[in-house]
Amino acid sequence: MDKIKICHLYHDVLNLYGDTGNVITMKKRLEWRGFETEVTDLSFGEFDLSSKYDIIFIGGGQDFEQGILTEDLFKYKSGWLKEQIENGTVVLAICGGYQMLGNYYITDKGENIKFLGAVDIYTKASSPRMIGNIVYSTELNGKSPVAAFENHSGKTYLGKGVSPLGKVVKGFGNNGEDGTEGARYKNVFATYGHGPLLPKNPVLCDSILLTALKAHGVSDLSELDDRVENAALENALGLYG
Amino acid sequence: MGIRSAFAVMAGKFTAKILHILGRGATSLPGVVTLKICPDVLGALAKNIKVICVTGTNGKTTTCHAITDMISANGYTFLTNGAGANMLNGVVGCFMDAATVTGKVRRDYAVLECDEASLKNITKSFKGLDVTVVVTNIFRDQLDRYGEVLTTLDLIQKGLAFVPDATLCLNADCSLTSSLAESVKHKKHYFFGINCGFENSSSTDISDAVYCIKCKTKYKYHSSTFGHLGDFYCENCGYHRQKPYIAIEQVKAFKPASAEVTMSIDGKSYDTEITLPGAYNLYNGLAAAIVGKTIGLDDETVISSMKKLTTPFGRMEHIPLTDKGVELILVKNPAGFNEVISFLTAHCTGEDDILFGLNDNSADGTDVSWIWDVEFEKLSVRIAEITNDKQTFFFTGKRGEDLQVRLKYAGFDTEKFRLDKDYRTLIQTIKSTGRHTYMVLSYTVMLAFRDKLGEVVELKKYAR
């Protein structure tokens, strides 16, 4: 079987809240099941446009780098990334990475910043920041809700062809208004959940991995000993659920 | 001192006395009371004292401790606040402790640890006084509080603006910190830095300042030490590291509790030993050295003082819980934790157990995701080489489970994990092993755990 290829997009800029833990977790859970896995860090500048990956991961970052980031996105990567999404590549996008996939961002001064436009969502600056532990339900995490941490000032609204990733149980979610959290479009999984998201939500991690592995003819995953992961999930739900 | 401020001081001292009688070592309440009565009391109290403020993300407490070691060894008197009391209330509180009932403070120096966000509230009262400000470094810290590193930089700038005549002591190797020399109008500034990079320095992946603060081009480095610290330069706009006035030229040997180094002061070389553990503490020793120079000590005195520095509360503090003892190590953010990981990777053997403790209270950072920016993988590789059947990794704190997950994914053997959230039984378990244990704890775990240790062994008393 071919190597499972994970792309960590803008790994050196969108690296603010330990989101790289998601990449570590996906890689380990694949390797523990015997899949050879390769992680490629893809940052600014030109790259091979014929590159194909099983999973593209995009994390959250700080505002300082946002300008140079969108510049690079439109110069080198927007066409490629949209094509990957349309073709069904699995994309996991967190917080800033999530917002970036949408149509635009309206700043607190009313400026409209154009984003990728790959997923029909938009984000609007708001105040105060939505910070804290978040719990949301999604069938992708099995019987248990997801425990994570959110920290965003933008409120995100979903368009018609986009469904939420989950329903907010505790916390703000997309906008603190409509009870939705995150977005699902094709094989895009987008969320405000840091924590990082996947390490203590192993069922959700496996759901995402399985979506990517289908292209390799894999239809189910062997069980792993998740006692440590589940203990962390239960603890977080006990504290904040 | 006016009547209002004198009365305020009395009220504050009275509050402190009551707290003392109640057996509560609280540090901020007397300050709160005093400030309520007289908001500008600090300026009145500090009028005849030379002030040294230490701010920055990491190393504030150790640097203050090193400075007080140095100035007291040279016959000066001082007052100081200390960890946990580094906001305005705490600073006012420590002045009041030192003040007479009539509000006079007879000390040569005030050595003040200043929280980055509180610096401006503190320096506001120091206009026109003899002030030195040390900025140790700027890293990501408790993101849920400050947002991002540029916010921290901005807060420090605001603090410096109140004291335009202050002498600045800046970390040359930190591109964020050294940018202060240009962004503020201060004429007197001195840089300290490490001229030799370290092998195995942290990867730039976890860098908190990848892109030039002036033109947003990626920095290049001639050499690097930790995170984004090093001999940086920007090819595009020419922004680059300043030549340090005091520097480490060479590290001859790292020992568990010190480092043998060649230091230079204004171009002159000296061999000495800096008696602080861990490579990261070299910066804190240098910061103290530069303060020594700015207060007028000669080179030889500064160099010999380096051999007599001691560590403060919770910073590699040795406690005789077992025959071999245990070491308390405080961790607050990824950069500091990575430095501890480097230390453990260099010094941990199969005969050492490690306790990791994590809370998510506001003083620890309510978002625990930062532990994923810590390179446990590096330690895991080392542990795999040296471990034995006896070695145990203990976990505690409200979010101890999250640490267990982090270490599992870093490659640690989960069979060696042991989670216990009850500090008392955990202490008994560790005591019964008789083994040496490194105890790596976040802030509020440290405070509570140390108190429980105090029920079993005698602890050094610290102002905190």
C-alpha cells in the first residue's frame, strides 16, 4: 500500500495553539495501525502544483502574519487548494485556517478581506473574544461529545451548501448565536476547536482518518488502546461539559 | 510623604499584620488596601530609591533573584517583590513591608519583578526617578490573556514610555525585545546576549518570531540558542541583532547546577562560572551582570558575583523529601518548558523519576494546548535509551490526563505512567520510592503542591 501523505500547510505561521498536535496524533494513529505515513510541511513560496495529499491540515495563527499569508495564498496556492477540496481531499482546518477557507472576513473597521472561497462561509469580527472550553456534539466522535478549547474574535456564518460539524453543548461555537459549531463541506472538516482537537477525541480523529483512507480501499480501522485518551476526554467533559 | 499616603501606608501595614496573625501569607491585599486610600502611593514610597524593574516573558524571577544576590553581596540594601506579586498591588505591598510606620523606605534599591501587562501601572509612579528596566525576552505566554507576542511588546512599550530617562537592559538575541531600542526614545540602552549558538537548539517550527517585525521577511540566523533567540538578521530591510555589551563567548561545560563560561564585558574576556542550572539561565545571569555594570560595579566584582548566584522559589529548588531529594521546576509556557526539556534530556538518568503537573487555572493559562508546543519527543528519545524497570512518570493536576496523552504521543511508555490527583498521597508514594524525582509543575500546582510538601519536610521560606 502507498504511503499516507499528510500536508501541514503554513506549519511555521499557523502554529499558535498547539494545533500541530493534530498532525502528531493523526500520524501516530496511522503508524500504530501499520500505515506508513509521511508529513510534509508546506510554507510560503512556490511548490509543485501536481502535489497530492491524503490529508491537508491547516491550523490557527496570529494576526501579525495574516497579511503575508493571504498574499502567499492567492499568489501560489488558492487554485491548487480549491481543486484539492473539490476533488475530495480530506482537509482539517482549525480556527484561522477554518476562516481562511471561507469567502471573506469583515474586520472591526468594516473592511472586507477576501479569503479562499472554497467553502461557502464568511466571518465577521466581533468583540469580546470568545474564549474558553467548548463542548460540542457530532456523530463523528461516536457516543461522546467533543471536548476542545475555543479562542476567536470572529463570528462565522454558514452558507447553504455547508453543514455544521457539530452542535454546541457548552461554549460559543461558530458565532455564539445559532448553536452551530464548525463546518462540513465535501471532505473538509473545519472547527474552532483547539486543545488540540484530535488527541483527546480519538473517535473523531479516526473518523477523519477513515474518510481519507477510503481512497486507498480501507473501510475500517483496527481498535487501539485509547484508555489514556478517553481518560483525558472524560476529565475535560467532567470539568466543562 | 503627604498625610493621605502616610495614612494609606499605615492601613496597608495594619492589613498585613492582620493577615500575618491569621497565618495567611497573602501578598496583594495590603497593596490593595493602600492603593484604595491613596492611588499614587507608590511614587511617594519610591522617592529616594533606585528602581530596577525586570520584565519579559521568561526568567523574571530568576533574574531578580540574581540581581538581589549581586547587590546584597556588594553591601547594598534592597527590597524586592517576588513571584506571584508582580502586579501593582504586589509591588506596593513590598514597598510597604519595607516602609516605616511613617512611610519612609530606607533601602538603596528596589528590585521589582513586573508582569508585562502591569509594567505601565508600575512605571507610571516612577517618573523622574533613577530607573533601570531589564527586558529578559518575549515569548508566547498564556495566550488566552495577552493574545499574541506583539501585544506583549506593545504593553512593554507603554510601560517604558512613562520612564523616558530609564536605562534599558535588553536581550540582544530576541528580535522582539531588541526592537524596543528603536521603538522607544530611550537614550541609554545596553544589550546582553550569547555569541555562541547552542547545538540542538530548538527548531524554528516553534519559533514565536519567524518573520521580521519591520518588513515581514523571514529572519536568517548566524547562530541560535532557544526558540527565536539567536544572532538574527533580515536580508530584506537590514534589521539585525545588536552587538551585546555583555556576552557569553563560549560555554566550556554545562553541569547540573551551573555552567563554566567565558564572558565578555565591553570586549574584555573573563572566565567564570554561572551558578544557575540549565542553559536557559545563562541569559538570566547575563541580565544580572549588566545591571551590576549599570549600577557601577567593576568588571571583577560582576564576574565573581556570577559564581555566587542562587535559584529562587520553585526554580530547580532542591527539597529533601527522599534520600536523594527532589527538584521542583516551574513551567509556565512552551519556551520555558522546552528549556526544561533540554535540561532533563541532558541530565535525566534511569534513576530519576519525573512528576508532571498541570492545572488550567488562570495563572496557569486556561488553554492547556501549549503542552503540544513542548518538544517531549526530544526527551522521549533520551528516556528510551536510559530507562529501567523502576522508572516511573507521575502525573497530577486538574489536567494531568492531558499531559499523559501528550507524553503517550511523544513516545513514552504508558506502562510507566501513574496518575494521582491527591497531592498528599502522591507525596507519600514518591517518598516511599526513595528515588530522586524531578517535579515539573505549572504555577498553581507548584504553589499547592509545595505547601503539601511543607507538611512532610522543612522548606525554605520565600517571600511570595
